[in-house]
Amino acid sequence: QKEVEQDPGPLSVPEGAIVSLNCTYSNSAFQYFMWYRQYSRKGPELLMYTYSSGNKEDGRFTAQVDKSSKYISLFIRDSQPSDSATYLCAMRSSNTGKLIFGQGTTLQVKP
Amino acid sequence: GAVVSQHPSRVICKSGTSVKIECRSLDFQATTMFWYRQFPKQSLMLMATSNEGSKATYEQGVEKDKFLINHASLTLSTLTVTSAHPEDSSFYICSVHRQDLEKLFFGSGTQLSVL
């Protein structure tokens, strides 16, 4: 079993839809949770960062962490074609750089 | 935040040659940098942790003699793929960890194609 599970998709939605992306994990020691966006053949860009459980909102993006269920989510409201990319969840157990990544979900937002 | 510069962005080389990839932290002195590898439609896999002034720490299954890492200064880490083979073709990405920001920043990546 992988430490972090993420459905690779692809996920295709119409412009303006609400997108829900999810990851599950098995290591209860994870405390830092991140979502990265990666365009094709580019380095990942940090979108959201959450410590421990709870919600965090930034513009059209909302990140949720449920440590009791070992489940994290990223919601994108009013999705745009420019949101089309691969979204990677990542997590770590301490404030070190050693991240464990999910496989990434490919999202396509159609105009 | 930290700005990470990675060079080159793309390399095509013949089998058996060595390739060097540079990773620079432009606005932060990084004692630690990380090297990841990403195969098509796969996630990022940590290869090694680059430590300034000391030996790199390699993840299980990563050949340290094949993937040479040098972290000679607080702003530069290099990854050399020695005697590259077609199976080494991949997307290599470096990153810098800002402990004060508790965030990891990535370079733009290097696409290596070995013919």
C-alpha cells in the first residue's frame, strides 16, 4: 500500500464547475499537507499549505484536512480553463523537506 | 518566497555520456536541497537530499555512484547523471526547503532524454 493515494484521473469538467480533488494517506504522523499544481514539463507550484486539521481558503481554492479520516481535499470554485493542470497532494511528518507525494490528478477544464 | 533556478531545462544526450544539472537558490542560502525524479504520468520520487559541505543522503534504491550530488555552496547543488542510459530518461526536479516559511519551492525541472 502506498503511503499516499491519489486518483490519477483524468478529470474533465466544464468551465465554472466546482472541482474536488482528494488524497488519502496511511501514515498518522503526517502533519503538514500541501497541494501543488504542475503544468506539463514544469516544476510544481505550491498552491495551498495546511498544518494539522482544518480548512484553509485562498481565493477560489479551499484545502481541507481531516486527520481522523486521513483524508485531504482541494476544492476549486468557478474553475477556469487555465486551471487545467496536474494537481499533486504532498505531506510530511515534520518541518523537514522530505515530502511524500501523491500520484497527481490530471484536471481538464473545458471552455 | 524562495526562487529556485534549475538549468538546463532540457538535455538530449547519447548513451554513456554524463549530464550535469544545476540547481540554484536565488534569494535564500540553502543548507539542504532535494532532488526528485518524475517519470511520465507518475508522481515525484525523492532521490536524494543534498547537504551543503557534506555527503548527500540517498533514498533506498537510488545508486549514489550513478547520481552524483555536489552541494559546494549554500546556493548551488548539482546532480550529475553518470554514464546515462535510456532508462535514466526522466524529468529531474530540484527543490529548496524554507524552514522559516515551512514550505518547499521547486525548480522548473530538467527533461533528460538519453538516446
